[in-house]
Amino acid sequence: MIIGQYNYNLDPKKRLTIPPKFRSVLSKGAILTRGIDGCLFLAGLYDRIEIWNEENWQKYGATTGTQVENIAEGLKELGI
């Protein structure tokens, strides 16, 4: 399972190096391409990986972050 946010750069040949700790998860293969803005975000969701550009990812994170906080607070109130 991959959890968290990680920032990596393309190498001089325009390749994204997959860190060793993620290679086993992606061992069956993956293809990624760079967007026009030169930045992309990978979001792992259960059985798939979504690719987002930076602006849309930031917008999504701003709206869902509040929702997650509200859910966590509700669970805390229930003792969960």
C-alpha cells in the first residue's frame, strides 16, 4: 500500500524514477506521461491509480480535506 504525498522530479532523460519501496506494488507495469505543465500527481485508489495535474489536485484536496476532517470528528464523537 502506498500512502502519502511524495514529490519527485524527472531525470535528464525525462523519466520518472519509481522509488524502490513502490516497485513491488507497481511490478506488473505502469505507463506515465508528463503533462504540458510538467507536473503530475498520482492518486492510488483501491485497485487503480489516477493521474491528476497539479491545479486540479490542489482544488480536489482543498474540498476533500474539509470533508475528511468532518468525518473524522464525527467518528471521534461516536468513540470510533
